[in-house]
Amino acid sequence: MGVLSKGSSATAGRTTSSTAPWWTPKWVPMSSALAATNCRWSCLPRTGGIRALFWSDPCFSSKWITCAYAEKFQTFPRSVAMLNNIFADPTMDMFSILGDNFYDQTGELAKTLFNQLSLDVKRRFLLVVNGNHDNWVCGGPNCGGSEDNFGIGQMQYYTADPVASRLVSDNALVSGEFMDFSVDPDARKAWKSFQNVGTNFLVYHKLGNVGFLGFTGAATFQEMKPYFAEACDYFMQTKPAVVFLLGHWNTDGMGCTGGMSVPDVRKELLGLSQCSALGNRLKYMDGHEHCNYVQANTTEPVGFMIGAHGMDDGECKAQYGFLYLDSTAGRVRRACRRGL
């Protein structure tokens, strides 16, 4: 696979050639062990139910940001065991992380965890969204610096089918530009602003009878509005039982553009003609606050905060948990584990 991480050293995969584009892929050969592995693929009915697991703000290391409960909850061994055991169940379909993905500036922490995961985990559908610590490891643009990733490594390491992959030109695809690499952070040196393109993180699809729409709050609503409307048109045509809006920020600030928190985006979407018919079928999950609870109720629960997975927060007691989604048997159920 071709992976490029934003960084200042050669080991980060960034080209130093004056003639090559800054995003030139570094192709990593498949290991002989992996090439010889028999892999299984999951094909779901278009309208069948699914089972999925969601985390947000997971941490296990204090290399860059203090992971307050890494020892208290033994977050590394328990997170690995959780995934390997749950996805040994053949009825599981999807795993998702809603930003601040291991508080990892270089990608080494993600690699450490994923190296411990079984192929039963890795062969399932994966959806990862962008959070503030994925762009500026310190947590926001006010303390951004030249070593920050701006989600450039994230958007390539975690498999997705973002809107940007459809918008690049045929010529760019031939040259290896499979997403939008038009923003070169090292050329701009504007470390205290979002050095990426929102369409690299905007993804929507239907898995079984559930629709998913993931996005980054670091973009602007006006930039993303045509693609939000496009996603809603898609959901109107495919008729999922429920649609989950997946993002990171639960409020503006710390790199989240005004009006781009997950609750705000849901409200704006329901004001669009393409989306309004979704009503309470449009629900959301987010993180950023390191707690787990039902975040919003109308006539039924529509918003779910799932940010407690190792970090501390003054808004709740120590928690370590996840959200489990089950849309089989003609109903949609959600179970949120708050702590040990």
C-alpha cells in the first residue's frame, strides 16, 4: 500500500526531492507472511441487519498526550482483547473510531495496536473519522507546529472511500494522487490552521440496513454542504432503516469550525430539503468529551456521546467504554458501556 505521513524526517515517508510532488507515495511491499494468508471476505445483504462496535478518543500511551487511565483501565491489553474477542464472532460486521485516534503524531501508536489485532478484526469494515488531536497532536491550532500530521497519514492508513477520491482528475489518478493532496503544509507553514481538505474525510455509504455519514469538523459547512446534500439524496434512494452521522467534536473550538460540531451539523442537515425527510432516523455519535452517555433526546434518543476510552474529563467520573450497534431482527438497538 502507499502511505505518506506528514513529518519532518525521512522515516515519516515525506519526499525531499525538489522535482517530485510532496505527496509522492512510499510503496510498502506486502510481507511474504501476509501474502500467504488465506483471507475471508464478508458480503452483506443490501438490507440485512448489521452489528458494529464504536470507540472514540482511545488512548493507551502518554508519549504525546497524557493518557490518564492507561494503567487504571489497562487500556492497551483490554482494547486489544476486546477487539480480538468480539470480532471472533462471525456475525460482527464493522469497527469505527470517531477521532483522536490514539493521540498519535507519527502513526507509530496506531501501528502498535493494529499489529496486535487478528485478521478477524482487520477484515471487517472500518470507518475512522478525524479529530482535533489527529490534526494537531497538542489538541488545537493554537499550539500547532511543523511536526503535526493534519490527518495526512490518517486519511491513507485507515481505508475509506472519501468524496475526494471521486473528485481527483484522471491524470492525477495515473500519477498516484488518489486523494486531494493540493494542500502542502510545509509550503504553507500555516501550522495554526487546518492544513488539509475536508473532502478527504467526508465519506458516506450504506452497510446492510444502516447508513453512515462521516466528516471532519475542521472543514466549513459551506464547503461540505453540496456533499452533505448528495449523501442525503443517496440515503433517500437506498432507504436505510437509520442513518448515523459520525464526527468527533461535540462543540465548536479546538480546531472545530463554527457550526461544524456533530449536533450542529445534524441540525443543519435536517434543514436541507434533501435531508429533512430523514427526521429522527438521522442520529449521531461523537466524542471529544471523554464521557459515555445519551447526548440528545427528541421523542427518542438521537445523539450518543462515546468519548470515554482512556482519557479523563471533568464532566464525568473515570469511564472506559464503547457503543455497540445491532440492527438485526427488524430493529435498531444500541448499548453503551460506560465503565469497568
